Amino acid sequence: MTSSTNLHFVTLLGSLRRASFNAAIAQSLPQLAPEGVSISALGSIADFPHYNQDTQDEGFPPAVLEMAEQIKASDGVIIVTPEYNYSIPGVLKNAIDWLSRVTPQPLAKKPVAIQTASPGQIGGARAQYHLRQSLVFLDAFVLNKPEAMIGLVGSKVDPQTLSLTDTPTRDFLTRQISALADLARTLNK
């Protein structure tokens, strides 16, 4: 972890699609970070095999251990994910299942913010509800407010460059990152 003034957050992306709106949101976060906060992306959860106790018994996959170490070394995690069928994508649940088996648990006592983006109006609210349930089990400190549910995301991201262009959304995400920084600093006292 970094000093009490400078913080480093990592982003965990719950989408695999190349032209993902959620990837566009995650890629915008380093530019939106307030002073004293840096943000970098974790590796792809596409590199995780399907969770299986037999596979774990043979040894954790390197991608899982690397991500766990990066999470442990960070001051907080920002999970950016779409909503699939009123819940989280299976690949994100798989990543959480793998990370939950690592000892010590990398998400325990870790400040976490959730961001969801959707072409629909409610912006992934149901995915956030389900993700929060898993994070409670992992003993993560999930930021309650402000909640970032980006509805109608197709009108807020440039489809050619996959950059977040909507100024009110950019400003809101900066406020959420600032709130996560406040939580991280409070927990580190």
C-alpha cells in the first residue's frame, strides 16, 4: 500500500467484449482520478480457467495469483461490470470464486467501489446488488455512496474511440473515486 496521502487503486473489469462500454468506462478512470490517486488495470479475467477444486488442488493458475497480489498491494479496487440476465457476468463470478480461495483473502478489508454501465435506463443496478452479496462474504468494504450506475451508456461513450465523452458522467465518476479515496484513508488510519 502507498502512503496516507497517495493512493493506488486497481480496476477489475467484468467484461470480455472488445468494444465493451464497461471497458471504455474503466479505461477512462485514470484520467478522472483526483490528485493523489492513481489507477491501473488488473489483468484480464479471461485468463482464469473455470473454477474447479481439482484445478486448485494442482496449484493456483498464475493469472489468479498475480491478480491477487496486485489487489493485496493496492489501496482499493474499482469493479466495472455490465449486467447479464439481472446479475453479474459468469466470468466475473468465476474470477471472484478463484480470488476467494487465495490465502490470505485479497479482498478482505479492502475498499471496493462498483461501477456498472448498461444501454438500459437503470444502468446495471441488479448486477450491483448481486455483486455486493459476494463481496459481503469476502469481507470487502464496499463503498455505499455514491453508487455509479451509468444508464443509456451508448449515448455517453464514443463508439469509434471507446472514450467516455459525457461530462456529467465523468464528473460523477471523479466524485465516486474521491469517496473511495476518503474510505481508504479512513480505513488506513
